[in-house]
Amino acid sequence: MSWFKRKDDNIQTETRKEMPEGVWVKVPETGETIHRRELEDNLWVDPLSGYHFRIGSNEYFSILFDEEKFEEIGNEIQPTDPLGFEDRKKYSDRIKNSQEKTGLSDACRIGVGKMNGLDVVVGCMDFSFIGGSMGSVVGERLGIAIDHARENKIPLIIISQTGGARMMESVLSLMQMAKTSAKLALLEEEGVPYISYMTNPTTGGVTASYAMLGDFNIAEPGALIAFAGPRVVRQTIGRDLPEGFQTAEYLLDHGFLDFILPRTKMKPKLTQLLKLVLHK
């Protein structure tokens, strides 16, 4: 069988070779493409531009925990629909669909393990689950994480990635702001360090509560960090916003962050920071 033929001095193959879907990934910031494997090896950070692609709890736990080993706690807390809420679809159906699509039970997971030999509790939010919104389950699981850190004198790291409070739970979601903030106050009284690591985006009620209450407030490069988004602020004040407004870099310049930490340096730098604080 002939695999090619000559036609008008051009060689053409009989069958077109298809490129497997998802092998090449486009970098939004530059428009360039990068091989997926290279991205994965670099923790989903573009080596050229430094653009941080969004990742979830599976990836962050893989980055932080030694040998990717950890114990998950709080997973017995499952979402319900206490208000019988319905907009374009029933909230109960939205929960079920998100669980089937993401493989997650809600927008936050808690892991307990070792980071470069240090015992740590890590709470990580997932934007893929209803925009990482903070509902009752997120608040309760983070409460469990804070209590575990306080009772066992283990440093706490919370990785935020959220659109804010979950509107489908109304005031029940807003109560989580007060609950988590109060529990963090108890953690501080015990002298247990808490690091807040903000990723893109960190907005709404999460920013207005536990995300900004860290002993160290740290962010990934380029992360959007705000209470209300730029469009809402612009419409409210009726004027153009400064360049880079509400980015991690802007907040660092204005004293809201302690420093910006690229994901590729996340584990060693957080370890170094905790060792300094714990006098180890």
C-alpha cells in the first residue's frame, strides 16, 4: 500500500495525522502555546511568562505534602439544600452536577500531613466546584481544620480560590465569615501560625474574612484579590481604576500582602518561613 503520492510536485500523505487533543495549551497572557507535559512538570506555571494556570486541591496537595501522602479530614461534612433554593436550576441539582463533574463533594478539602518533615494542616479550595464559593460545608470544614491545628499545635495553611460566599445558602454562607474568623482568633491565642495563600481569584466574603487574617498573607503572582470585582468598583465610583488594580502586585505595593510567592517556590519557601516562626 502506498503511503504517499506525488501531486503537482507536492508530496501529500494519504491520511492526515491528527494532533491529540489537549497536548498543546495556550497561554492566555502571551497567546503562545506550550506542551502540556512541560506545564505539568513546571507545576502549571508558564516557564517564559510566569503565568500561573489555575489548579485545584489535588495539585496543591501533591505540591505540598511529602510523597503526596496526607490524611483527609472533614470529608464527612456533606452539602445539603436547607433553603430549597432555585434559580435557573435547583441548588440540589447544581450540587449533584458539580459533584459528578469534578469528583469533589464540595469546594474545600482538608489535608493533614508533612511538608518537608513539618506537620501541617492544609485547607484548599477548588474553583471548579461552583466557583469555589463558600457555603456551610466550606466553613465547617475549615473550622475543623482550624480546630485540628489548634488542638495539635500544628501550623495551618489555607489556599483560597473563590468567587466569594455561596448565594444559594444566603445568610448561612455569610455566617461562615464570622465562624472562621472567630476560630482563627482562638488559633492565634494558642500561638499556632496560620499562613493564608491567595490564588486567582480570591474575592468576596472569603477576602473579607479568613483570607486576610493570616499571620502571613501571601499570594501567587497575578492573582485577582478583591472584595468586589473591578467592574463593580468602576461602576460604583464612576471613574477609571489604576493599572493593575486588585492584582497581587498592586496589593503588595499598598501593604495588603507580605509577599508574592510563585507556585514553583511554594513548598521550600513556606517550609523556611514556618521553621523561622517555630524556631526550628
